[in-house]
Amino acid sequence: MSSANDKKPFELQKKVYVITYKEWFFTLFVFIVILVTLFPKDLLKQQIMAEKSNYDLSMLYLKNLIAHHPKDESLILALATQSEKSGKIDMAVRLSELLLKSKNEKIRNQALLLTYKLKKRIYFYLKDEKKKKHYKKELAKLFTTIYERKLYNPKEVHKWYKEALFVENKKAEYHFLTQILKQEPNNIELLQNAYYLALALNKEKSALRFLHALQQYDTHHAKKWILQEYYTYMQFHKYDQAEALLQKYAKKDLKISMILGDFYLYRKKYEKASKVYLELYKKTQNKKFFKKALNALLAGKKTNQAVKILKQYEDLFIYDSELSSFILKVYLQSGKLDDAARFGDKLLQRKYRK
């Protein structure tokens, strides 16, 4: 009878082997060497770049490929790209900046796009405002080069419009905005932005085109855009157009009528300015418009016309101390002493009647 402890002579014994880190790395190294040696370089690079999870391993492959092909800048660019994906931003920046000096235009352009992307990531991690300001300037320079070389994807206009806003490049901002408006021609917010940008860039025809679109689509703010059209004409010294626009709406709108009076005064058309102000007084009974009507004539040295109007209204203002003093002052300043004396007597009689 055999005991339980007796060994079975024909039983296979199981052995467990534990691989050490040193052995693992050695195996991996051998595997990589074999890959690099046997596989075509470009095919292997494609396989590495297709890796979506283990970026560290991809970088290890790439470093070994670079060791065998040190002058291949496409491998360095691939390593920079994988470094960015794995979060090794400093390394990615060093590599991408190195490639900015490449003689290969395609590599140089790809490196430029990657450098911009990397430095923007760094910018948003920074806490120090001085450093952020420095990086913002760098990003603005990089963006300008990207824009001028047209390295952006034309299908990504929304993305690059936001980038232009970020770096405050008005020229690029305007360009991308006009491209977006081709897709969204009645977008009020975009039209408004395009108008103010065109104005800032002194693009008169474009500014007016966007204004007319705003007048068509933004009907809730029609008056605002009419006035903006006037200010646009004034900015570009198109005075005939400005006058015609104000005349078109002045009869229906008090504010526009006031602006028309001020416009005539600015253009030294004193009689026209006086006529507009006098009409405003009749409509509002606001004596400031009466004063402006008279002062406009006096500024144009139309003294006789001013006196003629004063004589028509002096009895109306005989009991208004402010306007009666104003009338008397105008008579005296105009050298109309007889009229001043006559009106002075009226004022005295008013006093005694009280």
C-alpha cells in the first residue's frame, strides 16, 4: 500500500516562470530591433502612427527608428506628434521647434501647425500673467505665418475664425468671417461683427454691404443700422450720401432730424441748419432748438435773417425771462440797437404789468 506522500514517477510536474523587468525590456528591445531591421520604414511608421492607446510604446518604436535613420525628419515629426498625444509637451515643443528650420517645406509647415497647437496648450496651463503675455505674442506670430502661408484647412473656417479672435488678428478674423457668412448670409451676429471689422479695416464698400444686410434682416434694430450707415458715410467723407440718407428719414424721426441739423451746422450750411432747428422747435416747443436756430444764422453771419425771425417770435417770449434775455442779447450783439431799445421797452412794460 503506497502512502499519500509517495511521488508518482510518471506525473508531469508544473513549473511557473516569472519574467523580470530586465528580461522584459531585453525581449522588447530585441523585438523592436527585429521590427526596425526587417519591416519597411514607412510601413512601420504608418503602423506606429495608427496606434491610438499606447503612445509611450509608439514613442519607443520611433526613437529606435530615428536611431537607424537619424536624418529622416518625418520620423522626428512623428515623434513630436506622439509626444504631444502622450502629454510630453516639453519634448514635443523641442522637436517641433527644431523642425521649424527644416529645408523641407512640407515638414516645416507641419511643424509650424504643431508648434502653434503645443504652445497654445502651454498658454492655458500658465498661471503667471507675464509668461502668458509672452506666449500670447509668440502665438500671434505663429498664427500670422500660418494665415499668410494658407496652411489652415479651408473646411475648418469656424475653427480658424476662433483662433483669429484669440490672437486678435483682425485681417484674418475678417477673412474667415466672410467665408462663414457665405454659409450663413442672414446671421445677424456675424453680420454685425463683419460690419465693425470692415469699418476698422477701412473697407468702405464691404461695411456698407454688411449694413444693408443688417437693415434687411435685423428689422428690430432698423433705426440703429440707418444711423450706422450715416456714421459710415461720415467716416469716409461721403457727405452727399450722408445728407440724402438723413433727409430721407428726418421727417419721420425726431432724432434723425436733430442729427440733420447738426450735420448742416458741421458742413457750414447755416441757413439749412437753422431751418431744421426751427422746425424742431415748432414740433417740440423745446427752446434749445429755437436758440440753436438763431445761433446757426449768427454763425453764418446771416444777421438780418436772425433778426427777422426774432421779431416774429419776440412777443411769444416776452414773459420767458431766459428767452427774452437771449433775444435782447442777440439784438445788441448784432448791432441792432433800435430793435434792442424797442424790445427793452416791451420788457419794461411787461414788468409794470405784473
